[in-house]
Amino acid sequence: MNKSLGITVAEMILLKDLLGAKVLAGEGGLEQRITQINVMEVPDIVDWVHVGEFLLTTAFSIKEDITVLKRLIPRLKEKGVVGIGIKMKRYIERLPEDIINTANKYKFPIIEIPYKASYTDIMMPVLTEIISRQTSMLMKVEEIHNELIRVMLRGGSFKEILAGISHTIGNTVAIKDEIFDVVVVHGNKEKKCEIEIKLKGEKLEESILNMTVVEDELLGHKVKRIMVPIYVDERYYGYLAIWEDNKKLTSIEISSLESSIPVIALHILKKISIFEIESRHKVEFFDDLLSRDEKRQQLAVDRAALFDFDRRLGYSALVISIKNIKGFVKETLNNSTFLYQLNSKIMRIIDRLSRNKEAKFVYGNKSDQIIILYGTDPNKSSAQVKKEVMSFANDIIKSVDEEIKDISISIGIGRFHKEPGHLWKSYNEAARSLQNKGVNYKSEYMHFDDLGIYRIFHLEEMESELHQFYRDTLEPLVVYDKEKSSELVKTLQMFFQYGGNLKKVSEEMFTHYNTIVYRMQRIKDITGMNLENPNDRLNLQVSFKIFEMFREA
């Protein structure tokens, strides 16, 4: 806020008591703000100056060696001193050219003070003006702050908050809530529409770290937009935007707007808190509904109306997972903020797409996944529901790909179950479809019916037996490859891929045919299995599927 206090050097020299003051050097720094004024009577003043200070001097202490000023200017500039006023003609007649050049270089104003003006004549009006502006700013800050507090106490929305700000400053304003991907604008109808489209489509390369000014075109006119970031505990939540469409903002008004940020942030934090509570309750509902325990299922059904769940419908479960979430979490400083933003955007896409469907949808977050229950007429055939659900999953994939850049999602789909008591089966099927380990399908969504033999592999009661089967068949070959840096596993994979055609395997692996023949013999020796025997061959093929599934896990 200090950057908006005080008066500029240019404004100071226009004060009535300073009529006759002249700029001798450093014109580039005339817009710097004076917040304090002091007298320099000794050359070693550097250790006692403050940021925003303007110095006055008769130059008595440096009259014998005026070049001291050349060395002082860079040091004073570094300390934040905004300029110096010198009474000329009393002890020095003129400034040497090298001092003027130094002041110009550092944009450090040197002002010639009227000879007859006393320090009091200069200091009093400057300090009075500074105090007056500080008082005005504090009153403006208090006005906006009090208005926002009143809105907050009434439980007001973003619209009411913006109405209070707009009423105070007289310009169009907007809030971009990056957490829930919401844009709210207060202004005339035409501008609101144009701004909403602009901000919703706007992709900032980085979060706004400081107040930023850009130029927009509104209704065919160039207008400045000032953006003030909303931060709480170093977490970025969005920004407040003000357009100078009706009048130019004063520094006091800008400071007032900056002071309103904590109240706006409080409103966002309240929304997050409500979102977390609702999410927690929905997670508990899903946990009970998707449990195998009949008592927990009944608890969920008893409060189904609270979550818009229609027990008369049949349901198919979908589970959405972000494939590259680990990379994003590592690269993102505010991980929880990022996840709020991401989940909110995906949920908004689901909400929009579901409005155009006849089916009933219940969805929410559970851990790092999103669960959707697709409810429809229980008399429909499973094939018809499967077709509908897969089409819906495809729509989600396409929309996320278009609207949320650099994010990749996968969707697992469970079978259609007509009874709420069987929903846990659909959920487990969707979760296992999502894993589809070792399945090289191009599609980003997978229905449990399409997993083939992996439907058996994913049965929980089969897990230990699958591990043992793998250890008894293929594992010796995998261990051999690791110890000898050989390619027997890859050779076996190619053997199955090309139907046992060793010549084709040789060509694809760019390896001599005799080498491939030798490797096949080593595979037989190490595994103890004969690939010409149908049972041994099948066992190795199944073991290879298990190996691929475990390798992807």
C-alpha cells in the first residue's frame, strides 16, 4: 500500500509555497512518491535516510567538494530516497555537468529550491498534503472495507461484493475465481457479456503475483484493466479486475481495492469450506452406498434423497482418474489449490454434459478420483445402457481434452446393475476397468465387459494364485534376463505376437535367425516348458498376460 501514499516530486514542485522551483536534473524520476521529508546538513547521511524520503539542503556541508554529490546519488537511490532539493546561489552557483549526468542516469531528481523559501515553508505544505492524502486513503479504505463487511455479514454473494465496490469507485469490476472456475462481473449488460466471455476464455501463463495492468477492448474502445491478485498464505485463488471505463482510478482508490482483497479471499475460503463439507458428506454417502455391507447400504439409501439418488433406477458406475496427476502435483507449489481447481473444472464439465441426458446422475469426489453413478430405467437392456454410458464417457474425455490443457484422464465403467444393493459390484468393476493393466487399448475409457481374460485376473480372490502361477512359469525367464542382460522375455513376446513364426521374429528384432532359434531353446531350458505342447504354450501365454498386468501396477 505504501507505493500509493504521499505525493509525487512533480506534484510537490507545483505547490503554492514552492513556486519558482526548477528541475535541474533527473526528470525521469519525477513520478516517484514522497512520503517523508528531511534535511541534509552532513555528507554522510546515507545511513539515516529512509525509503520515500526527499532531502533538503543548502549544500553548506559539501560546498568545498561538490563532487561528493556525484558519489552520493547512487547510494541514496539505492536506499529509496526519491530526490534532493538544493538552495542554489547561496553556497554553490551551479551544478557540474557530471553530477547532472549522474542524476539523469539514475533518474534521481535534483530540484532548485526558491532562495527565499525557508525549510518550514517547504516542509509544512508537503507534509500537510501527505497527511491529507493518507487520511483520504484511509477513509476510502474504510468505506470499501465497511461496505464489504456488511455484505459478508448478510451472507452476500460475489455479485453483492462487486456491487459494493463498483458503487464506491464507479467503474466496471469483476472477480475471477480460479478455484471454482467462476467469473462474476458488475457493469452494464453489454459489457458484462463481453467481459464474461473474455475472462472465461483467458488462459494466464502464470498466476498473477502482483498488481497487473493490461489493455482490453470493450465495446470497440481501448480500456485499461487493473488486476489485483487474491492470495491467502501464499496460495493463489484468482483476481479482482477493475476497468477504467468510466473514470481513471486514483492511487487512493487502487489502494482501497487492494485492501478489499482479504474480504474477497474470506468469501472464497467460505465457499471452499462449504465445498469440503459437502464433499465429505457425499464421500460418506458413496462409501456406504458402494459398500458390500447391507447395513451400510441401507444407511445410504435412507438418506438418498439428500444426494438426489433415485433408488428406483438401475445404475452403472464410472470412475474417473487423472493419469498424469503425479507429475502435476510435483510441479505445482499449491497442490491442494491445484486439485480444487482441477476437480471443480472436471465436475463442471460433467454437470454441463449431464443436463442434456435423460439419465439421472449422481457424482462426487472420492480420494483422488471422481465417481459418477449413471441412473436409468431398470427395464433397459444392459447392452443399451452400455452404449449410452460409453458415449457419455467419450463426451467427457473429449471435453476435458479441449477445455483443460495438459490433463489426461481415464474412465473405467462398470456393468449395469438394477438393484442399489449391487452397486458395489459396478463400482469395483469400474475401478478394475480403470486399471486395465497390460491392456494396450487406444481408448481412454474401458468397460468391464471389454477386459477379456483380465476380468478373471482382476478378481481379488485370484490375486495370490496369479502371483504363484507367474512365479512357477515366467519369473525364471525374467530373472535370467535381468542377470544376463538378455532379451529372452522380449523374444517370447514376439514369438506369441507373430504366431510362432521365427523368421518374422528374426526380421522384426533385427537379429539373426539362428540366434532366435538359440534363444527359443534357452527359453525351453529355463522355464522347463515346451512351446510345441499346447498346454505349456497356453500357460506361458497366460503367464505373460499376468506379467504385463503386474508390470503396469
